[in-house]
Amino acid sequence: MLPSALPRPALATGLTLSGLRAARGGRQLWGPLDGQLDPGQALWVRGPNGAGKTTTLKVLSGLLYPTGGVSRVLDYTPSELR
């Protein structure tokens, strides 16, 4: 059998957001966010100081819990892996 004819495993979704929200100090920073990035795609996080860029990355990485919704990275929920 030729290598190109071998079955290939399905790739996991890179990032999936479903109703994701975040707040700091009782103030909602953003949300709800819905969307999907496939493996190899990039996310550009841009905004003024205090807009929630670092909080966004911490929620996506599982360092902070979201105040609502779910994020999944490579089919894992980061906040559940803590």
C-alpha cells in the first residue's frame, strides 16, 4: 500500500469558544465570544491597556476560570486540567 493511501487520523480543532465570558474585579471585560480556530491558524489579540488582553490569554490557557461559557484547546478544556 502506498503511504498516501494510509488512513489519516482526524485532526483536533485548535481552539473553540462557546459563549466564553471574562470579568475582573466585578467588571465584565468581554463576552460572550463564539468562534473556532483550526490548527495552524493564528489569533491576534490587540487593544488598549486594561482591555483584557492578558486576561483573555489566561482564560484560554486555563490559568483563570471563565465567568461563563467554555473554551476548548485541541479538544481539551484548559480550566478542567488544573
